[in-house]
Amino acid sequence: MDRDYQKLDQFSLPKGFRGRSALVVQLWWLTQSTFFSMSPQFTYKWRSFLLRCFGAKIGKGVIIRPSVRVTYPWKLTIGDFSWVGDNAELYTLGEIEIGSNVVISQKSYLCAATHDYTKETFDMVDKKITIEDEVWLAADVYIAPGITVKKGTLVGARSSVFNDLPAGMICVGSPAKPVKARV
Amino acid sequence: MDRDYQKLDQFSLPKGFRGRSALVVQLWWLTQSTFFSMSPQFTYKWRSFLLRCFGAKIGKGVIIRPSVRVTYPWKLTIGDFSWVGDNAELYTLGEIEIGSNVVISQKSYLCAATHDYTKETFDMVDKKITIEDEVWLAADVYIAPGITVKKGTLVGARSSVFNDLPAGMICVGSPAKPVKARV
Amino acid sequence: MDRDYQKLDQFSLPKGFRGRSALVVQLWWLTQSTFFSMSPQFTYKWRSFLLRCFGAKIGKGVIIRPSVRVTYPWKLTIGDFSWVGDNAELYTLGEIEIGSNVVISQKSYLCAATHDYTKETFDMVDKKITIEDEVWLAADVYIAPGITVKKGTLVGARSSVFNDLPAGMICVGSPAKPVKARV
């Protein structure tokens, strides 16, 4: 039987999904492609300032590299002294909450939305991601929609996280699993 | 025994491999780095137009983000209403044929060529990739040279596809394997 | 017990870690974002020249694409006739030594430093990476800090290398393991 799975001409974003008007979204896109991404590496306060201008809650001493991409800053919360590395992406279609003293290493991707693939209309579904204090996501880690990583846990380079991770563990692989305590 | 595996000074592209002159390749490169990649996100028709100018066959209602990279547009075919997400790459050294209502999510990489590693001359070999209608490649999926993904199949985020995938399945992992029917 | 794992306000780079003054680092960053990354693809000699100006040891006939990123060129050595593909990154916080006739394919990431996660000060630790002659790292391969890949070995696309690899083998997976001899 030749059935249908997804009909993308029937897709539309839920009303108010972006959380801001199309104009603000466009303004942020322009800001990110210029003042943000072209700023010298050491101007960390400048980039935190730009994100705050667009509604992000960013603590003190936060280190965000110029090549980081944030989709909607108004859905982003970061505590104090956290780092976000080169070419990391915070895909904040849903909310992303990052604690204090967190390291999100280079190329990591936090994906806070998915699609309902059981519907032909392929509806967008946002799912909040929470990264607690003192977590280290090493290089090129993927965090799936809806995931929580608890305090102090280390996720090894290139791992993909499809299940919540407990506190104080070292976790690796795809799907990432705890392998030993972090001491 | 100290043997040789690859001698790259002996490498050369097969005559006519690119499918267009070096001048056209260079013009496309220039177009992609400027008019294409710097265009505002909502100008989807503009980017489809640019790709068509360089020989791509692109259907109606196709959504291609500015950060998408296409190596040789003249080796690309896309049906109607398909999406290609941010930082996805269509490495069309060989042909890539994408159906209608297909979603290629962000960071996915479709690699339509490889090298013959059994020869010191490291010959380039192109292998066509086919993605049938209503397939969803989720975030950061890798498609190896020569692969076909059949109608309606969903490939989970971060999966790597080294074997052809059947229709109407959910497939995950590396190498990606069918785990259940898509319903 | 609520213990501490990492306190990033206590972090500092070891004295002299970068190997050059902050000014030179900044100059390289500026050079890479402009003259290097915006140069046309075929100007391979120009990019090798720029890297050598900043202390890299680069052999003859080396092919480095404009989208390649090198953190500190003065910690990079490349032999003759080697290739580094699009969007590959040589994260030379520690030394990276690449032999002759080596292929580093597109999107590969060589990560020559890590952090001591057992210390709250999260100390930076550099670890030299060595890629011997005639190795092929295929697309999107990750090389962990401290790794050596021996002569002629092929690492399959999307693999992650966390252990040293022997000579003349085909290795795949995560962690990458030898599966057969390269003939």
C-alpha cells in the first residue's frame, strides 16, 4: 500500500512558537551574523550583552565564542562562569537552561525541538533541555530534545545523549551511558 | 616490508569529472559564498533560483537554508516541498537525487564520492545517492556514497548510513539499521 | 553529599601554553578569518605560505582548503603532498604532526588538548597527535588527544579514534578498531 508519511506543504509553526515577532527573529539573525560572529574572541562581555539585549538570561563571567550559534536568545538561560566553545550550537526552538560552571565544548549541539513524525503535518514539538551545574559536555556532543544532564557529569567527546544522565558520572557512547563515577 | 598505500602527487581527477569547466565551478563557489550564503533566511525562492541557474533541478516550494553547501549544483535534483536544514551539506561530486516532501535536517552530510584506496593513485569514484519521497534524515545524519534510502523512512539524529535502507522504517545507529516500522 | 567538580573562575592557562604572545594569537585569528578563509580554493600555495608565516612547518605540494581551521599554526607540522579537506579542524593546542601523502578528509577534527577533570581548576593538558605517512582519515573522523595513527592506515568515515591505531589497517567505528588489512 502506498501511504503518506509527511506532506510538508501542510506544515505550519504553532502560533507564537518563536516567542517573538518575525521582525525580532530577523534582527537577531542579522546581529548574530555581524556584531556577534565577527567580534574578536576576547570580547566575551560584548557577546553576553548582545544575547541579553535579545532576552537571554546570562550570568557573570560567561565565556561564549564568536562562532557559537543561538537560534532564539529569549529561550536561553546560562548561570555564572560557564563556557560555550567554538561552533557549538544552542538550537533553542525550545528552552535551554544551562547551570553555572558548565562547559559546553566545541561543536556540541543542543537540539531543543523535534517533529511529530506520526503526523503528515509533521508538527513541530519543543522540548526543554537542562544542563545542571558543573557538567562538562566534551567536543562534538549531541543532546537530544527534552534531555536533562545532572550535576557534575562528564559526557565524553562525540557522544550522543538520548536519555537523561545522572549526577557525578562519566558517560560515553551513543546512546551515552554512565561508565564510572567522576572523582 | 615498507610498502606504499597512496602517492598523492600521482592523483588526478578523471577528465570531465566535475561536469562543468573550472570557470563555472569557480563562479558557483563565488556565488555560494556571497549571494547564496549571505541571503536572508526567508529568501528561499532566491536560493532555489541560484541553484537552478547553475543547473540544479529543483521543484516548487523547496526550503533551503543559507548555510547549506552544494558542491556542484548541476548534479543535484530535488522534488517539491522538500527541506534542507542549516549547515547541511550536499557533496555532489556524484549525483544526489532527493524526492518530494523530504526533510534533510541540520548538519546532515550526503557524501556522493569516495576514493579507490586500493590504488596508489587514490582515484576518485563518484557514487549516486538517492533519497526517496517523504524521508526524514534527522540532525547530523551521514549518508555514505552510493546509498539509497527508500520512501518515508526516518533516520534518527546522528546516525551514519552505510547500507541501503528499506521503505517506511525508523532506522538508527552507526551503521544505521531499521528498528521498527514508521506508523 | 554536594561536592564540587569544576570551578571555572579558578581556571587559568599554564604560563606560555599558547607558545606565542596574545598579540600574535590575535593576528593569526584575524589572518585566518580574512586572507586565509576568503582566499579562492585553488590558492593552495598562498594558504601554506600564510601558515608558514605563523611558524607552521609545511612541506611541498600540500593542499589545504580555505575552510580549514588551525588554532596555533606554530604547533603544526605537515609533510609533502598531504591534503586537508573542507571544514576540517586542526585544534593545535598541543602539537599535531602530519606525515606525507596523508589525507585528512572534510569535517575531520584533530583535538590535541583536554582538561584534567579530576581537578576543580579544570587544568588544560596538551597531548601531541601524530598521523603518519599515507594515512587516510575519511570524512568527519575525530582524533582524540595524544593519539598516533600509524603508516598507511585508513580510518572510515564518521569514526572516532580513542586508541592508537596500527599500520596498514582499515579501522572503523567508535572507538575505532582495526577490521582488516589495507591491501
